[in-house]
Amino acid sequence: MEISPDKPTEIEICSASVFYGKERILENLSLSIKEQRVGFIGRNGSGKTTLLRILAGLQELNNGKVLIDGTEVAKKGRRPLRR
């Protein structure tokens, strides 16, 4: 998947959940990002790194899906997104 710097990228997370064993890291998260730059802030252990890992396709979801410009990240495997 190639991301064009000339066209805004749309990221959608739909009902995403990530669990480590019985511990809930993210549960039923839905989010739409259309901005060029965003930041994630929060306490230690609040799921920021897990969120970035699911956006990059490095973390499997227990439920839900992640779409970048309408393409499901999990379907692309672990190929990095190119700019």
C-alpha cells in the first residue's frame, strides 16, 4: 500500500479490541482520523503503543478492523506502509 503525500490519508478503526491473556488493553475502540498530524497522550499503560502497533499492522486484533484509505491493514500482512 502506498500513501501519497499529496492526498490526505483517512484512517478508520472499527470496534477494535486487543487483549493480552485476560487483560484488556483496548476494547471496542472506534476512531476516524482525517487530519494530517495527530498525537496520542495518556498515562503509562493506557494503550498508546498498542494503538500505534495496530495502525502499523504489527499487532493482531482480537476483534474489529483497521482501514487506511479503505484498505484493511490486516489483509496487507506486515508489509510496511510506504510514503
